[in-house]
Amino acid sequence: MKVNKIFILVFVLFCIMKINAQQDTFKVKTVRPEITVLPERLFIYLNEDNYFQINYKGKHKLGRVECRGGTVEKADSIYNVRATTGVTAILVVYERLKNGTEQIAYSRTYKLYGREVPVVTLDGVPNDSFAEKFAVIALGRLKTKQKSGSDAYAVTSFVMYFSNGIQFDTLKATGNQMTSAMKRRVDAMDVNRKGGVLMFDAIKAKGPHGKEIELPPLRIYLQDGPKLKAGL
């Protein structure tokens, strides 16, 4: 009788231990990849080159990188992100698993901003306005400025058109300064009798992003005024 009780007691203890063993759970800690995107920014420029360096540290490999709302091109370890539409763009980084499949390892949403096209002036005189002939000869510099933004642009080249009575002569300049040949043509204009219009075209400027852009043409009407000394 005692043997049976001992056997029953052992059996009960065995069942309890088995139930407890079945209830034990093991938590497997997932090691998340470490991804850094440099530079750290809250926004990117619309329809411009935005360069990023993406570093991946994890047990898998860095997979593809995409821009939802634009395109991504890779050169070495640098990614050129160009957003082409919308008000935001999402940068998505994938990691490639050992079986060849990919999964999202990182994503970030950027606001999109478009740069304001700067306004071109001749010595501060805006388009379709009058400038004194001798002031143009003395100075003759194209300047750029945004209406509301603060991005700095520098004119790198432009052309001027002059009528020779039959057709137009085209004179080219590098930088923002009118050449001596351009100023001689302006000096030869009889503004009082025939009037004078200066046409600037193919105006190119380099902005803070380092890329050269072409700006709208500039038209200036000449009028006689007090003669200025060169250099003023």
C-alpha cells in the first residue's frame, strides 16, 4: 500500500515538473542593424542632387536604397538622392538576408523644399527698367538676388546682343562683368536719337549647391545721364 502511495506521489511530481517545463518560454533577442545616414537632415531640395553617405553594421549585408518620390544613384559609398515630386520623400534602406531576400532596415521621411530662382539685375537695375548709359559703361555688372531667400548665387557667364543694322552681333562674357568690347558698343549707342536697349541672355549662375543653372533673360533700356568715372 505504501509502495502505491509513493508511486502515485512520484508520478504526480513528475507530471507537475513536466507541465512547468512545457510552460517555460525562451525569449530570443533580435539584433537590429545599426544604420547611419550622413549628413543628418530634416529636408532635401526638390529636383536637386542631395548626397548622402549610408553606413551599415549588422549580421547581414546592406541591400538596395530607394527614394519613394524620386530616384537614387550610387557612386562608391555615396548615394545621390533626387526627389522629383510631392511635398515629402521617404528614404528606404534594405538589408539583404542570407537567403537573398531583402527587408526594410531603415526609413526616414524628408520634407521637400524648392530653391527660389534668383532675380538678375544690371548694377541693381531690374528687368524692363531704365539705366543710365554712362553708369553702365562705368560699372556693368550682372547681380543676382533672391526675393525672399538667402541663397547666394554668382553669375558665371552671359551673352549680349547688339544690332549691327542688319542682324545681331553676339558678345560673350565670363563672370558677371561686361567686357570692354561690350562697353564700347554701349558707348557707341546714340540713345537720344535712336534709343538703346540692352539684351542679356544665356545668363548662367552657380548656387550654394555647386550646380550651374540658367537664369531668365534681362532687358534694360538706356537713357542719358551724368557721366561717371570708371570704377565708381
